[in-house]
Amino acid sequence: MAKTRSAAKQARASVRRREHNRIIKSRLHTLERKFMSLAEAKKANEAAETLRTLFSALDKAAKVQVITKNLANRKKARLTARLKAAAAA
């Protein structure tokens, strides 16, 4: 339990931030799973469309520091490589 008013306020803000971050991360995971299933099914056009949506979501999450910029860039590079491999096969 928080001892001071400022600590109590910080605890409330922390709960709000945690919920907000959880929602954003859940959306990222959902989009990533959707992309992976499309890439494995060799549906390159649909996967490319999903990838664009995922890139936007990753950039927005990095912008508000839900994830780090390096994590977003690393995921984008790896997912692009996966799309190229799926399109080539």
C-alpha cells in the first residue's frame, strides 16, 4: 500500500499504463500471428497487406514507448525476410 498521496497517484497511473500497454501488445501479437499464418499458407498478397498494418502498429507502439525502437526495427526486418522467403517458395 502506498504511504503518500503522490505514491498512491503513481500507483493508479501505473495500473492505467499497464492496461494500455497490454492492449497494444496484444494487438501486436494478434497481427503477428495473422501474418505468420498467411506467410506459411503462401498467401503473399494477403500477407503483404497484413505486414503493412503490422509495420504501422509496431511504429506506433515504439513511438509511445510500449516497445523499444530497436525491437520494432528488428521485428520488421525479420518479418520482411519471412515474407520474401514465403514469396520465393
